[in-house]
Amino acid sequence: MIKKISGDEIAICAQVIKKSFSTVADEFGLTVDNAPRFTAFATTEERLNWHLNVEHRPMYAFYNNGEIVGYYSLLLQENGVCELTNLCVLPACRHKGIGEALLKHSFNVALTLGCSKMNIGIVEENKILRKWYELYGFVHIGIHKFDFFPFTCGYMQKKL
């Protein structure tokens, strides 16, 4: 079941994000020393509270037997564009359709909020993830190399 999270679930969501993104960190050799701003290391309860209460990001979680096992949020931008952020599923719950359900749910929420395009940023070197997003209509639109990351950021977009 997918539902909007409440403020008292922020701490749990932060842990789900960190655990989920830690597998990416492991796969690509990312550490708190070489990539302190990477999602697995930079996500905090305070940061998610800011997203919820100041930026007013819609935040949703996938619940399995009452436990949060997946998460995403939307950052509403200008001109009918939103950014899908922190879409994740706990490693033990992957390959069960949860990520797909969250992604499709995000499309519906974005449309309801008046968005016509959705952006996402990924680790460009993660070819498997890029292909997964392409299966759902995302198109690669560019890359950027930041000095503070030992990887390249890839950007994708989908027309809703």
C-alpha cells in the first residue's frame, strides 16, 4: 500500500533512504569520505523535515505489513515540472514490483499537481538503473560532473 507519510514517520523514511542508497554506494565505491553529499550519507531527519515542512514536498511511502519499505518525494519546480527524488526500496524488498508501483504512483501524483514533465538525477555510471527508468519513458537529457562527487550525475526527463 502506498500512502502519504506523516511527520512522525520522517525518521523511519530517512533510515529507509540511507539503507536503500547504501547498496549503490557499495557498488560504486562511494564512502562518506569521498562522497559525503551522496544520498546514503547526506540524508538526515532534519533534511527530510525541511523538505516536508519548508519546501512542502509531497512524500509517499510503500508499506508492507505496516512497515515502510519504499519511499519517494516530489520537488515541485516551475512551469509544470517536478523532480522525483529519493525513490528507493529496501534491498530485501527489491524485485517485487515495489519500485514500479512507487514510480507509477509518482506519475499520477505529479499529474494531479499539474506537472507535465518529471526530472530525475541518477549516478550516470549506473547503467542498470538508467535502463530501468528508460523502460518507463524517461529520456537521458544530460550529465554533469561535480567536484564533490567521484561519479557523474546523469539527468533524465519524462513527459507526463
